[in-house]
Amino acid sequence: MGDRYTLSVTCECGEKDDDVWYAPTCGFMTWTCPKCKKVIDLESYSGINAEGCASTEYGIKAVQEQKSKMEKNK
């Protein structure tokens, strides 16, 4: 487990969501805009380091694996 955040995210299309969950160790690292379908990387958007949210070595590994999958899907 690790740290979790609730973010306010505004897409470049103007759509805003004030209740976006950013919890890297739980697999929540992106947000998809419901209006234009753009996928937002919440680590980049928020500036909060994903690995830094992990409280265990397992959590860090899980975040790194998820980031690797995200890179492959770009």
C-alpha cells in the first residue's frame, strides 16, 4: 500500500473533474477525460512521484511495472 491523493484535473479540452483518485500502488495512475477520451498521466500532471507514494518494496515494484506497461501503450 501507499499514499493516495484526490486531485482536481482539467483536460486541455476544458473538461474538469474535482474527484480524481491518484493511488499509484493501487493501479490508479491515469485519468481518461470523459469528454475527449485523452488519457492524462497523473504523475506528470500532479508532479507527485509515483514510486515515492509506495511504503514498501513491493509497492515500488508494482508502480514500476505499471509505468512500464503505460510506456508500452503510448
